[in-house]
Amino acid sequence: MDRHIFPHFEIPAASFSVFLIIALTIWIAFYDRVLVPFLSKYTGQPRELSPVTRMGIGLIASCMSIALSAITESIRRQRAIEEGHEDDPNALVNMSAMWFVPQYALLGVAEAAHAVGQIEFLYALLPKSMSSIASAMYTVGAAVSSLIGSILVSGVNWLSSTGGKSSWLSSNINRGHLDYYFWLLPFLNLLNFLHFLVICWFYEAGNNGSSRSRHVTEDKECDYRLLPES
């Protein structure tokens, strides 16, 4: 794909992730400086989106990002075949690499919304004396998801290549079907989102603000310990 922005400037392939960082930064600033004040003004009281809501937004944005990846890859593969590059995965397809920008932007929004929301949720869930564990739990979750992703890639590669067929994840992406794999991911993300909604329903029904009250109680206990003895 053509990675030129200007006639004499070409973006390195590994640098497209910068659009993710830019989108992440813009979303955090937009949420803090625009969305929260708007919600506060609209409701008449200090208000922000709950961590659970932000986690849900992150899951939806992630699903949309991967769906865009599937559409982009499908178009790229079709053009590569039409231009006669089916056996040349390194050939330059007449298609701008800027098609990747929207999906990276959505992925940045997903990361900002879900990661921050999840860490805040874990912080609110744990006792204040264990708050430092929240970030560790998030990191463990990310590590487990990476492991599951590796298993998924291996499984898809094995299943799609049975019977002598070309794997979806073939090293020749013009003969493989990376777009099929990308369509599988939004489907799994959708199942994960439905599972997330069910868990949230049970959590809200069972807790109903107990985490907040626990933190308030602990804050009061800490304040009393700091009082000088009479």
C-alpha cells in the first residue's frame, strides 16, 4: 500500500501506531474537558461516565475498529488480485495506507476508555489498603488476553489450513484470507460484550454502591487514626 502523505514523505510502516496514541490523547482530553463538564451542566450536578460505562464504550470501539480492519483488508486483497499481485505479497497495491488511520483512531479511543475505566473499577472494588494491586490485576488481565490471542492465532492457522487449503494467515496475504480472521475477531468481541453486560447486571444488582461506601468508611477510619490522643 502507498504510505506517502506528501510526494517526498513516506510514513514508516511501524509508525502508524502513532495515530493510536494521538487518538488516545485526544479522547482523554475531550472526556475530561468537554464531556464531563457537558454532563455536569446538563444534569445540574457533578457527573462523569462510570468506569463500567467507559469499559463498555471501549469494547464497542474495539469491535468497530477490527470490523474496519476487515473491510480495509478485503478491499486491499481484492485490488491486489485485480492488479495481478496474487503471488507477490510485497507488491505495492494502488491503495493509500491512510485507510488504516480510522481503525487506529478507534483503537486509541477503545484503549483510553477501557483501560482507564477498568483500572478505576478495580480501584473502587478493592479495599483502599489494596489499591496498589489494581494496576497489577489489569496487567495480569492484559497478559492473559495476549496468551489467549496467541492460542487463537495458532488454532485459526491450523483449522483454516486443513485439507491442503491455504491458511487464512498465510505468509502470502494476497492468497490468504486475513479479512476472514478480522471478521472472526468482531464476532468474538460481540460475544465478549454480551458477556460483559450480563456480568455488569449481576454486579450492579448484588453490590449497589457497596464499594463506594467501603471507601468512604475507610477514609473516615484513616482520618480518626490521625487525630492526636487527648
